[in-house]
Amino acid sequence: MSDNHSSKSVEQIEAEIAAARDRLADTVDELHTRTAPQEIARRQVASAKAKFMNATHTPSGEVRTERVGALAAAAVALIGLGVARRRRG
């Protein structure tokens, strides 16, 4: 060992261990929070909302009517296909 390690008192070593234990506990708590199903779902919803806003609005906040119209047309087409399938089945 180096002189630095051998010159530490027992109290200093115990304090370092306690600090490391506290940091580890904080890290475990943070990982637990990040991996909670509710937190994952919340982040996914926020991400989807942000992507939708980026796709349908300009950086200045104006609506991109051509994209909104295309999305509406696609939604109507999908609903129409669903109705047509139900009538056949």
C-alpha cells in the first residue's frame, strides 16, 4: 500500500465507506425509479407527444396543414378498411 492509505485513520476509512454506501444507495434508488413501469410509460407518452408535435408543427409553432391533412386522410382510410373488413366478415 502507499503511504496515503496507511496514514488514514479508522474514522476516515469508515467515513469513506459510509459515503460510498450512500452514493451506491442513491444510484440504486435512481435505477429503481427509472425502471418502474409507470415511469417508462410516462417517458414513452412524452416522447410520442413530442414526435407528434415535431411532425405536425413548424419550429415556430405553426401547424403544418399538409402533414395534418395527410395524417387525417390516412386515419380515415384505416377506419374505412376496418369497416369494410367487418362487413365482409
